[in-house]
Amino acid sequence: MASQPNGTIYLGVTSDIARRAYQHRFGLVEGFTKKHGCTRLVWFEQFDDIQDARTRERQMKSWKRAWKLRLIEEANPAWRDLFDDLSG
């Protein structure tokens, strides 16, 4: 989730990305994303195993910001909100 292109970035794990992105998009979740306006789903990865997803999350949270930005921009150079892709 991001606030805007090159803005604040939030990284998390969920078992239902469409539901969780909706919650963040409309400010239904108190905390970091609401406080910082992280309403755009700009990048995601899917895993079959939640433990693999959590391992990846921990790994990425230790990354430098530039590495995260590069990952987003390689997959989504316009920082388009991918929520619409999930919701049909």
C-alpha cells in the first residue's frame, strides 16, 4: 500500500488481499495506513503458504527503501492502484 507515487509505503500480509486493500483504501483500519494515507495497492505477491508470505514480509521490511521502490516500479511504473484489478 502507498500514499502516492514515491510516497509512504506500507507492507503487510493478509489471507484476503481484496478485503484488506478495501479496508485500507477506505480508512476502515486504524493505524499506520490510515494515519499516513496509504490507500493505493501498488504492488503485491501471492503465496500458497502463509509462513512463506510472512518470511518474505520480514525480509522486505529489512530492505532499503530504494529496493522497495525498484520492485514497485518494475511491476507498476505508473504506481497505478491495483485494487480495481482485484475487484473486477
